[in-house]
Amino acid sequence: MRALIQRVVSADAAYVNGEVISSIGRGLCVLVGVANGDTKKDIDYIVKKILNLKLFEDDESESSKPFKKSVKDRHLEILCLSQITLYHTLKGNKLDFHHAMAPAQSRDFYGEFLQALRSQYEPDLVKEGAFGEHLVIGIKNDGPVTVMLESPKSPTTELEQTVPDVDG
């Protein structure tokens, strides 16, 4: 599971026709990608990181120290958007998504992620876009501050990925 987290002054998600689905003020805009084989462990890891990353100053004063408080500490909003392109590979110049979870399965998994995030935070502060829809996203990045997270994979998976193909 991957999450691209951006600290924002504001963010919104709208349909192409301009109808706004969700909007937030200060907080985090989180683009979420789901891979084949992701589990509840991956959700737990990403949710914990989103809520606890120290991405905000300790207060609003000019003398405040940066990177001291989390979105949870500051009681700020979160806008989550499903993002299949976080699990792309390139075949020449064409995007391929065979590492991404299939759409039907991914929709349910992403729903579980949102439920976990809301259950560990303030549900009214967690907003979402529309899964699988073509959206226009407005982001006013603050900083800019952008962090890429990936949930850890099991040692077996990592080993399989790093062993060279000696038969070929």
C-alpha cells in the first residue's frame, strides 16, 4: 500500500463538470494506492503513519517550531483520494497497472482503509473523493511538504524481489 501525503492549506475534489464532492481546509491531502496482496496490516501501518507523522508546526505563532505536531495533534482535516497510478509500471511510454489491486477488490479494501482511518480519528474530519471516477483535484500545498509512504512487505516478498534470475 502506498500513500502520497501532502500538507495543504486547502484541497478539494470535484467531478469534471465542476460539482465539488469534498473539500478541506488546512490538513492533509492523501493519495492512496492499493497493491495486489495488500492486507489489514498494510492498512494499519498507513493509517498510523498518516495520523502520527509530524508534519505541522507546534502552534500558529511566528516562533513555532516546524515538524512538531501531527494532523491528529492539531485536529486538522484529511482528504483521501484513491490513486491507481501510484502502482504503475512503464511498458515503453504506456502505463501498466498489473501491480495494482483489481478495481472491485480495491474498492472494498479502500473502504476498509477509510473506515480504519475514521475509527482512529475524528470521522467528520476525514473526507473522500469518489472511487474510480475521473476527478479534478485542487491542492494548495503548504510548504511544499510532500511525503511518500509505502507499507513494509514481508521478508519473503522482499527476498523474492531481490534474488536474481539465474536460469535465464
